Amino acid sequence: MNYKIDKSLWKTDDKEWMAQRKEEWKHVLKSLNVIRDEDNSEIKKKLFKYHKELFFTGEYNISKEDELNFERPFPSELLFLLWYYPDKSLDKYISIIDSYMDGLRNVLYREKKPLEYSIGARNYFMSISCKIGFDSDYGFMGGREELLVQALFPSLDYNDTIDIIDESGNNKAEVHLGPKSEDIYMYAIAPIYAWFKGSPNNKYLPSQYFWRYLDYLLSVNDNCLNTHAKEVLTFVLYILKHTDEFKKFPKDTKHVVEFANKLRLQFENNEFGDVLMGYWNNAEKLYAEYMEEYEE
């Protein structure tokens, strides 16, 4: 693994630390089974042993047989290392991602497409987090999600970049730190719409931490959402204004209710930019127009 990590954090000789890890491993195993059950190609059950090894020791050694068979224990090695890292710290997460990017510096500049910070980890993290089945208090990753959103997307602006320079010093790759505007619908809006209708039920759903990104992207380009995304955003805000009347809203699910109350208060306090506030202020009117179109 091309990462700079503090191996001393894996206190394998400490009985109390090991007991805590064994307890958390039960939750990790459940999450792995949710991923596996959703898509068997993601992580084969026979490869869970490598996850256990990384979780308890900070490293893993793939067998020659599995290597020859091109087995892939980690769809995103970086993301799973962040998950299994004993220290829940934004600074540590960013340091690990930086070392990962630095380890790739000799190949990144050869890419012919825009590069994203934490290559490969972002989309996997966001898509898996929306799976149905993370319904315990542990959620998907035990509450690390909010910090991981900040670590994987360290800037609100996609055009905020860093340069990765290869060892020769002659080649560099431009790496984008923020989310792409075309991804914000799937990151911030669609999962919350599903949440407000009762699914999925991951209490640490990363999308709840993406509204400041959505607000920023709309302030930069008020047309960054396509027609469908604008419609779903309107539905989300309409539901948010009428949670008591919306039959599918999960009124008995504490974390969804708390998020809805917090987001509603932000709108009521005018904490967002003009564009997003415009959607909020016109939610009833826009919702009625959409419903009229459906009825025609």
C-alpha cells in the first residue's frame, strides 16, 4: 500500500484495544455482508479475511493463489483503509489521501482526463453508502462518514486544484479537489429524496453533509442542475416544508427527523445563497407546476 500511516495506532498487544476492535469488527462484518448481498461482484465473502487482517493489523498480505486469480479484496483500498484506520481524525484522513496521491505521481500525469482527489474512492463511497441494509446505529462506517466527506472533497469548488509532479519534475497532473457539478444530484439530492420517503436508512448518510456543496455550486452556476435534478430538488424542499402532511415521510425515524428539522431551520434562517433560497421560497409554486404537468 502506498500510504504513510502510523502503525503504532494498531495496538495489537493491548487487550482493551483489541476488545474494542473485536466489538467493532462485528459491525464491520455486517456492513461487508450488506455490500456483498447487494452486489456479489463487490467483495467476495472468501476475501473478508483480508479485511479482517487490515482492520486488526493495519496491513494485509494477499495469497499467491488469490493474486494469480486476480482476486480483488478491496474495490477501493484507500476507502477501506480510511474506514479501518483506528484514529478518527480529519487531519489523519487527509494525510493518508495525500500520501496515496503522492504515491501515484509517476502515473497520474499520463491520464488523458480530469483527475479527482482520492481517485476511485469518492464514487464508491457515495454509491455504497446509499445501499439498503445499513440500519443499525453503526450505519455503514460507524459515523466516520461526515469526516470522510470533508476528507474526500476538501474543497467546495471543482476548479480548486493541486498539481501532482512526477519524480523527474518534468510532468505534472492537475487534480481537482471539489465535486463535479454533474455529480451533485446523486451526492446531495437524490439520496435525501429517497431518505424522506423512508429508504435508505443509513443514519450517517453522506448526502446530508453535501448541502453546503450544493449551495456553493448553485451560487457559481445557477444552471448546474438538469431538468430532472431541479424537479427532485423541488420535491425534497416541498416535502421538507410539509413533513407532517407527507404520508411517506419517516416520522418515527429519529435521525431523518433531526436532519429535516436542521435543514429546515437553515432555510428559515436564510443561511443559503440566493439560488438555493429561491428554490425554497418557490417550492410550493414549482411543485404545483410539476404536478400539473404530470396530470396533463
